[in-house]
Amino acid sequence: MKKKGKEEDEKEDEEEVILGNLKLRVLLVRDPSEEILLLWALQQPALAKQNQFVDQTAVRFHIDACGYNLCILQAPSCLSASGVTGGVMWDSGVILAKFLEHAVDAQLLHLQGKKCLELGAGCGLVGCVATLLGAQVVFTDLPDRLRLLHKNVNENLSSFMTSNVASIMDLKWGDEIPSNLFKPSLDYVFASDVVYNEDVVPELLSSIRGLCSPQTTVLIAGELRNDSVLERFLELALKDFQIGRIQETSWHPSYRSQRVAIFVMPLGQGEGGDSSVILYELNERGHYCGSDQMEIMLKNFSDYYAKRKIAGDFSVSLSCLRGHGHLYCSNQYGKMIHGWPKTIRF
Ligand SMILES: C[S@@+](CC[C@H](N)C(=O)[O-])C[C@H]1O[C@@H](n2cnc3c(N)ncnc32)[C@H](O)[C@@H]1O
């Protein structure tokens, strides 16, 4: 009998599923460290060309999408300011934008009339393409990064801005989210190249959780630069979301890179109708406590909701799905703190 090769064994371990609103079979991510191994060992991102589709030194970036020639203005000088990254385009943004176009063309994705939000939009290409594909898009980023975003949205979507189909808002990850952003529910949350700093992964996920209802699908693309940051992201995300990796063969044929991964993430199934809630709460010194603060949070439990409170160096975030909620605490290094789980029925 023919012996099975290593690659065949690895293929057998991979489970293909359909997740969220995307009508496409994706590889289910079950174990973050296994996923990291697969991506780095098999895909070999370090061998692939960096900035394959972008030129971060140019002040204008042109790309054809949805029958338009989009002109994205860049601010290359931003890269000399520490921590400022949104002034130029990144490969994963181009790849996600072209994936949306390709998936809509192939009828695997429907964006017509859908309510969408882009996190960390930077120059705004992904949101612009989603708008051209018929979606109603809110572009978000840090307050001091919105000037360039406004210029790009005006330049490429002027007629959409007046009809309020495209709008821009500041949203810092982890901050309280204005309810009009997720009521009525969002259909899609998009993000590209936002998973690169381990310190802000909990805040980023707190915002993603807060924006999502069971009808929301998150599409997130990222460049494979740092395995430990991505592993941290997947570990925390798996607590609330199902995660699938979209295989490169499903991307736009001209926009593929071994350095990039695209994930689809709908909310997980929760505990199915159980109205229990697990609470963890800390005081400023990191000791667990039960207090008025907990009461305040429980009042908001009837809806899908995420909230963040800072107590000293500790951050607390809450998410809730069909009456089942988790309150997460992390220290200043973004590490989750476990202990004192309390189950409350309400
Ligand atoms: C590497 S850029 C990617 C920009 C764009 N999505 C793309 O793919 O070209 C990361 C983006 O995340 C935004 N960002 C970083 N930290 C953030 C935070 N704490 N809250 C909100 N946005 C943040 C940055 O301003 C920037 O626009």
C-alpha cells in the first residue's frame, strides 16, 4: 500500500468550513500555535517580497478596482514618526480590498446595502472598495489620523459622502463605542494590518467584540511579520470568535502574497441559551473584588455589548452573546489574568 506523505497528513488535519456570511470554504483555526506553525513553516513568509503591491515613498498610489482607477494619497513622511503607520498603504490592505472585489464578482460575498465598518482604516482603500461594491461604510481610525482619510474618501467617493453612504469617525481601540456604530447590527467589520503590536491586541479585540453581533462577519488581513503577536491575537480571539483562514487560491489571482493571511471571524456559538455569566473583576492593586462596578456592567447585559474600564494598570473588557458574557481582565502587558470566576444567573 502507498505510504501517505507528510503533506497529505497535514491536509487531512485541516478542516474546511463555511463561516459567517462568506460563502467560501475556509480552513478552521483550532489551535493558535498549530496555525502559527502552519503559516510560518509551510508558507515561509520571510522569503516573500515585502511591499509587493505598494510604494510607500510615493505621494499617490493608483489602483484599478470595481471599474474605477482609485487614487490614494499617501503621506510617506509619516513613517519617520514613531508609531504612525496609517499614512501609507500596506500590502494586506491592497490584498483585502482586491479580495472583496474578487469575492463579490464570484458571488461569494454580497456587500450591496450591507452595513460595514473599517477599523484602523489608514488611507481607506478597503472601505473605498467596499463602498464601490455597494456597502454602506463607516471608516474609523485614531482622531489625529483622519485628515488624510477624509482626503482619500473625498477624492474617491465624493458622491457617496453626500448621500451618507460613506462616513468617517474616530475610534480608538478599547474605548467605549458609540451605539450608533453597532445598532442596527453591522454586517461586516474589515481591518487590514492592525495586528502588529502585542500591547494593543486586547484593546483591538475589545473593539471588534463590541462591534459584533451574531450577524456580523469580521474579515481581517495581516502581514506575517511577528509570529508571537499573531499567536496572541488568535488565542484571545478564539475565546469569542470562530476563526477561519481564507486560502490564497480564493484571493484575487493578481493580488496574492505568502507574507499575508486573511481570516474570517464570526462570533462563536456561546453556550447556547445559557444565561450564565462569568465575571472576573480587579481593584487597582490587581486583587479580585465584587463591587458596584459589577452591578453597572450587569445592567447592560441584555444586549450585545462590550465595555472597557481602567482600574490602575488593569483593563477590563466585557462581551456578551445571547445572555452569556465574559469579563476579561488583562494587566498592562496585555496578559489575561485568570481566577475568581463567578457564575451569575440573571
Ligand atoms: C499599519 S496601518 C494599516 C492601515 C490600513 N488598514 C492599511 O492596511 O493600509 C495600522 C492602522 O491602525 C491604526 N491604529 C493603530 N493603533 C490604533 C488604535 N489604538 N486605535 C485605532 N486605530 C489604531 C493606525 O492609525 C493605522 O491607520
